[in-house]
Amino acid sequence: MTKKDCIFAAPRPAAPFAFTAEVAGVFDDMLDRSVPLYRESLRRQAQLAARFYREGTRIYDLGCSNGNFGLALGAEMGARDFSMVAVDNSAPMLDRYRARLAATAFGERIVLEEGDARQVAMANASVVVINLTLQFLPLEDRDALLARVHEALVPGGVLLLTEKVVDGDAALAELEREFYYRLKGENGYSQMEISQKREALENVLIPETLAAHRARLERAGFSAVTVWLKWFNFAALLARKAD
Ligand SMILES: C[S@@+](CC[C@H](N)C(=O)[O-])C[C@H]1O[C@@H](n2cnc3c(N)ncnc32)[C@H](O)[C@@H]1O
Ligand SMILES: O=C(O)C(=O)C[C@]1(C(=O)O)C=C[C@@H](O)C=C1
């Protein structure tokens, strides 16, 4: 049974949002109610990862949290062998991932690494997943990470990048925010929860425009980029390294 996210339901002292044990304890409910099409996105990313995975290579999941992508991938891969490195700098998240993995038949295929995605060593990758994580890294660190991702990918390998985004047009950005907060309200969050979460995420979650993401992917060396899913201010991209 997933514990309900009530973290911001009562007035609390302003503090930067962090992936603490408290957040890890309600994470699935938080994402199911805060990220549009979260489960659809995970399911299709697992299918895409299975489609592009090459035997003898690795998959990297940067900012893996409690393993929702890893478990979806394991189910999708079935009896197929694979090797994945799942990285996160939140110990409480990895504790949960480890416990969930122990109950699966593919636990040996996923190595959990507690560390900073900006420093993780990567090589011989056919798939790299960065699902709602780049947005939490300082802007000045994002180019270097994506350049290392491109370098680590084998020819034809793919990066699956999902981000909260902001429209370059101020009026459209406002419209997207309006619909996003409408979604949160429909999912049971109060105006207090919505506004306290927004304040906590200020300068912690730094969204960019799709144009900025595309330009960075091009600088990193990716020539083929598609937006395969978009919902107002959330977008999922697939970037493929040339053969
Ligand atoms: C919104 S969650 C990602 C959701 C997750 N990828 C999924 O598919 O459900 C962001 C995650 O990134 C992690 N994170 C943030 N900054 C990080 C960093 N510098 N290095 C590694 N993990 C980081 C957080 O601990 C958190 O688990
Ligand atoms: O932007 C918000 O209000 C969100 O709750 C989004 C978001 C995210 O995109 O990662 C922020 C923090 C949590 O990880 C859950 C969802």
C-alpha cells in the first residue's frame, strides 16, 4: 500500500525540497499525483530501453529513486539478460530500491550505486535514462553530464531524457503552469500543498525550454532527437547517437 503524500498539507517552515526519507516514504504517491502520465512514461521508456538494449552493453539510470523504472524494465525484459547501473545520491531512495529488488527475479542484473550522477563513471552503454533528474542539477553542470553520456553510448545508443519544461513564450508558460496546478488539484492536492511545494522547489528544480534541451543535446553530439511524449510542461525526449 503506497503511503499518501501529505508532506506539504500543513504549514511548514520554508526549506529547499530534498529527496529525504520523508519524501522516499511517499514517493510513489507523490509522483503518481504530481507527474502527468508518469506510469505511461515509465512503461514506454522500459519498452524503448528493451528495444535499444544491446547484449554485452550496459543501461544507466541516473537519478533512479526507488526503482520504478528498474522494475518496469525488469518486467519488460522478462528472461532476457541485461546489465543496468542505477545511480542516486539519496540513500533512503536506494534503501527502498534495494528492498524492492530483493523481491524480484532480476535483482542480480541491476547494480545500485549511491553517488552523484555528475561524477558517475559510464562506459559501453546502449541506453542511458535520465528521468526527471537533470532538472535538479545546476544548469552549469548539465552540458558536461550529457557530453559524458554521449561519449559513453555505443553507436546507435539512446538517451531517454524526461524533464519538467517551461515554454519560451511567457503567456504559454503561464497557461501550462495553470493546467499543471489544475492537474495537481484534481489529484487531491490542496492550494496550500501546491504553493508550499512550489516554494520548496524554487531554485531546486530548474526547468528549461525544449529549445534549450535540444541545443544541449546537439552540443553533446546527438544528431537525432525526438519528443515522444509531451504534456503541457512535461516532455520526454529520445536522443540517438549516430551509428
Ligand atoms: C524526480 S526523482 C527521479 C524519478 C525517477 N527517475 C523515476 O523514474 O521515478 C529525482 C531523483 O534524482 C535524484 N538526484 C537528484 N540529484 C542527484 C544527483 N546529483 N546525483 C544523483 N541523483 C540525484 C534524487 O535523489 C531523486 O531520487
Ligand atoms: O513541479 C512540481 O510541483 C512537482 O512536484 C514535480 C516533481 C518532479 O518533476 O520531479 C518534483 C518533485 C518530485 O520529485 C515530484 C515531482
